Amino acid sequence: MESFIAHNPTSLHFGKDVLSGLGHTLQLYGKKVLLVYGKGSIKKTGLYDKVIGILKEIHAEVYEYNGIRPNPVIEDVDAAAAVGREHGVDVILAVGGGSVIDSAKIISITIPVQHPAWDFITRKTKPLKAIPLVSVLTLAATGTEMNPFAVISNHGEKFKDGYGSPLMYPVHSFLDPQLTFTVPRNYTAYGIADLIAHSFEAWFGAGDATLSDRFILSIVKEAMDYGPALLNDLENYTLREKIMYAATMALNGLTLQGKKSGDWGVHSIGHILSLLYDIPHGASLTIVYPAWLKHIEKNYPDRIGLLGSGIFNESLTSHESIWRIEEMFRSLACPVRLSETGISADKQKIYDTLLFNKVSGANYALKADDLHRIVELFM
Amino acid sequence: MESFIAHNPTSLHFGKDVLSGLGHTLQLYGKKVLLVYGKGSIKKTGLYDKVIGILKEIHAEVYEYNGIRPNPVIEDVDAAAAVGREHGVDVILAVGGGSVIDSAKIISITIPVQHPAWDFITRKTKPLKAIPLVSVLTLAATGTEMNPFAVISNHGEKFKDGYGSPLMYPVHSFLDPQLTFTVPRNYTAYGIADLIAHSFEAWFGAGDATLSDRFILSIVKEAMDYGPALLNDLENYTLREKIMYAATMALNGLTLQGKKSGDWGVHSIGHILSLLYDIPHGASLTIVYPAWLKHIEKNYPDRIGLLGSGIFNESLTSHESIWRIEEMFRSLACPVRLSETGISADKQKIYDTLLFNKVSGANYALKADDLHRIVELFM
């Protein structure tokens, strides 16, 4: 195992009707609230009215920034931070999925400074403080609710990348599985794929941490035991709850304890597909993973075989494991080739953008040749 | 799943030579340090000198309280708290195993008050603040390094019980597996038994939390894959590290998320055996668990069968599972009957003390008849 310091400061409020504690929690931080949300789905579901009701009860001064896009962009972050800065907000309340909460994390470190958020992402400067962030999650997928990471795009720069700072953990995250009832079938599936992919990134990270490996397999098995069933029963509370909890545990640090890092090569490639073609994050991962596994198979057959055998509870070769993992993604109705999305993609453009973004994995480094072959394999 | 709020404030410093960060960490809290330790084994191993060296480097004012006994007693807590109170210490540094850290937790809430610590344990009054506690762990077993619980005895009152408060989490815990190299074979085994028993208490808790169940099985399997090997290779870093990490994860809240509580019936009975006969905690648990399982088997065959099947990776009945669990404890060279300890125990006295302490489980309540039969079964 690698040495590590484990400390996750987020308070996770999980379960039915946990929003009853939201008002009290917000009051711990002050009166002025920057409410950040997306393109209005929370208005359709009634969640917006519910949250506004809670904010009224505690007599909060509310400033809103809405319209955060899926695959969020840096322009929204700067615009929202300007609103927060102008009004001197005490706390940010992010209501939505990964895109909204990721944006809010970068907003939280951008409000206290005078420069654009992009200076953080390009590592030109480091954040020194953050406005406390409280999140209400509406999509089980990214794990952002209990980690210090965010992913953001800059279309002007043709760049999409992850960014993290210990200041970016939400102070509190509220997870009521009922709030995910209205997530449609395809996005529910992409969320399950995302949590499985996060587990895989940890599995293929560097470092021998056997208990973390067991936790990883536990999370993937949980997702497979209940995920496909959920796709046919979208308002089943018990299934929603199992997937929502698994998604949080898949990327809150637990699976990486004792490892040097996750790999994140597949995520890096997936981000580029989302940047170029606005492919949902989870779908980009199910497209890239089989190709990536096939490409690295000759170098790491044991590790792949161990993963497949662990998930499917039978002794499998690496070859069989890859095939079964591809089938697993298919059982979630997710694409496993780019062509299955119906997008007419430009191979050369993908390849060039991968190179331009210096896409690689932390454990299994990807050079130009590797990227070329992986692109061929997932087209 | 049950609703829950998850938040563990302890920073866990895990790995080889993590003590290099101890001085810096202590300085965050102030200059005056109350150093709490046991009966001197840390002097034999050289750890005491090392810690004193670190304290000198940061020019700490050190006040010592030593002599904390295994199965710690309330008298030591009050005496140590008096030392801390007199000198107005800023931080407590506990160096030792579960007994030392448990005592230090209660010391941390007793220093700020004028009444005896026992008033907390009997729930006469509640703690309102605590002196920050930093721990250096020398025994992989109880999980106290990352939870808010302590177990304490009062021989005058013939009472041994657990106590918990959110104020009692250590702020930092330092776990270097090398510091457990000198733990003798029998106490190493009791520690492994203890972490397995903690996992079992969570397994038999109330509430349907499938992912937590998977985590529980992961921890028990980790303990069984590496524990017996460790008993024959006590200075093997990799094995020590795996067991030390598993012990922390077995009782830091992870396995109970989504459950109402653990059961703790076996622990309650075990505490009484330790109180009466000074039996090491882990050994008391391997004596009681088979008896408890046999007693509850008729009511919960499925749950027991699922546990056995999960640990041993084959389909087992409840009867077979209990037999295999007993064998598992034997493979750790732990007693599974009280008679195997060589203690000439008084059945009636045990039974009376169990009743006097109102021993029960949170999920499977134990009445007088149950206790009577369990005592018969473990003699």
C-alpha cells in the first residue's frame, strides 16, 4: 500500500426526505445564498419550488444563477462567480447533477478572487479560500457530492479537464433518492456506467491495496445487481437508493486509499468525446473502456482477468473479462462503439484533440500510438 | 436503507514512517501536550524515546500520564484528566492500543469539567467540549483510532460499558504498521478476532444495506486471507499493514452506513467476561460469538447462512456457517470456549453480572433466558 492521509470533510445526508435538514444547515453559514442550478428541470419536477420554500422559511437572501449546461463550461462559472462576488454571498447552494455541482465548486473558489476561473484550471494560480458549498444532488453518477474534483470545458480553447482542490469539497451534500425518480432511463444508465467506470479507474490505478480492491468489486457488483433492474423500474425507491449510494462511494476517496492514484486514462479520452460531440459523460466512458481494455490487455492480462473474475464470480481470462464487461455495458443499454451513437465523427479530429489535450493515464501512460489504436478500436 | 448523516472528522495518517508528520500536526493545537500511555511497553520498543524526541523538536511542554491498564478503568481517566486540567493542556497525545486511546477519549471530555468522568458514562451529564486528541496506534484491533467510542470499566460498580460522543473522535490518528511488529502472536490474533467481531456486529445490525454488507464481507475476507499468515510472520510489513487498515475500516462508520445500528450483543457479553476475569477483549469475543450464533440460529438462519457463504465463497447452511466461523477463530489460535482459557469461571457469577449490567443487543434483544443459554453454550 501507498502511504496516505484520509480525511473527507463532507457531511453526507442520505435518505428519504433529508431535505428537511437543509434550511438548518444553510443557516450555519449565513443569510446570503447563491442558488446555482441548470436549465430548469428542477422547475419541472417541483424541486425548485421546494428549495425556494426552504430558503424563504429561513429568511435567506437568495441570488440565483441558472442555466448551467451539461458538460459545463467555464463561461458560466465566471458569470455565476460575478453574481456571488457582487452580493457577497455567504454560502452556495447547488441543486442538480454533476455539471451543476462541479460548476459550483469552481464558482466557490472563484468568488473570492479577481481573476477568471480558467487561471485555476490552467494551474496559473492556486485557490486560497472558498465560499462554503452545500449541494442537493439530483443525479446518481459522478460522485462529485463527496469529493473535491470538478470537470470543466473551455470550448474556445478546445479543452476539457478535471480540476481538484481540498477547498472544493462540499461542506454538506443532501442525497434523497426520490429526487432521482425523474431521471430518464438513458441518463440513469449513463450514471450507473459512470460509477462503474470510476471504480475501474481506481482498479487500474497504481499500488497494491487489496482491501480497496475488494471495496471496488463490491461497488461494481452492487451496480450490476441493481442497475439493470432499475432501468425497468425507474421509480423504485430501493433501487434508486442503492445506485445513489454506490455512486457516492465509487468516488469519495474510499476506493483509492493505499493506491498512488486512479488511472483516469479512459476518463481523459471520454472527456474529449464529450467536448467534441456533446456525448453524455457516462456514454463516452462505455465507448472508450472496451477499447482501452483491449489495447492494454497484452501488458496487463492478470489485472484484467482478476477484475472480470471478481465482478462475475467465476474464473475468467482477460479476454473473456473484456467481452463480459462490454456485455455488461450493453446490458445497461449504453453504447460500446462511437458509431452506435449515430454521430458521424471525424477520426482525425478526435485524434488531434486527444494529442492537443495531452490525454494520458496516470498509471498506464498513453502515447500517440496508443491513442491512435484506441480511437480505431472504439470507432 | 436507514437514513443517515455520514461525517468522520478524523484525519487518518496511514503508512510507513507517518510519524514524520506528528510534530507538525501537534503544533496546530498548541504547546502544552498531555502524553498518555500504558504500562511501559512503548519504552521497551523505543517508541517512547521517538515520541519524546518529536515533542522536544517542537519545544512542547509535556505532561505525562502513564500506566493505563488493558481493559482500562475509570480511576486512570480521572487521574489523567486532573493532570491535564491542572496544566491547562492544549492537546492530548495518546500512544498505545485501544485501552490507551479509549481512556484518552474520555480524558479529553473530562479535562474541561469539574465532575468525575463516570457521570458521563452513566449518562448523568453530557460533554459539551473536548481537548483535541491525537493518537499514535500500536495495536491493530479496536478501530478506536477513527471512531467516537470508548469502552471503560468501573470495578467498584462491577460495570463495563461503551460510551460515545461526536466530541470523542481523534482529530488525527497516526498508523504506522511497523509500530505493531512487536505485538506478540496471541494479541495479534485477538486483534484480528476483534476486527472480525466488529464486522459481525455490523452484519447483525438492523437495516437492509446491501453495499455495507458487501464492505463487511470484504473486511472479513481480508482478515482471513492475511491474518493467519501474519501469525507466523509477525514482522511482515505487508501483512501488518493489511490487518491494521482492515481493523480501522471495520469500525469507523463505513460498515454501518444505511443500518440502524450494529447489534453489539456479543460485545456486551464479552465485556463482562473481561471485567470478571481480565480476559483480553478479542478472546472474549471468540468465546461468545459461536455460542451467540448457535442461540440465535433458529430465528435467523438465512442471515447466518449468508454470512458464512459470503466469507467462505461457497453455499453454506447456517449450521455449516457457524461451524466454519468457529473453525476460523480456531485458525487464529483463539479460544472458542471459556474453558479453553484455563480460567475456573463461576457460571452463576457471570450470569448475575450479565443481568446486573443489563446486557443485550440492539437488534437481537437478549432476555434472562437467552443469556442463561448463551452462558451454557460458551462454558
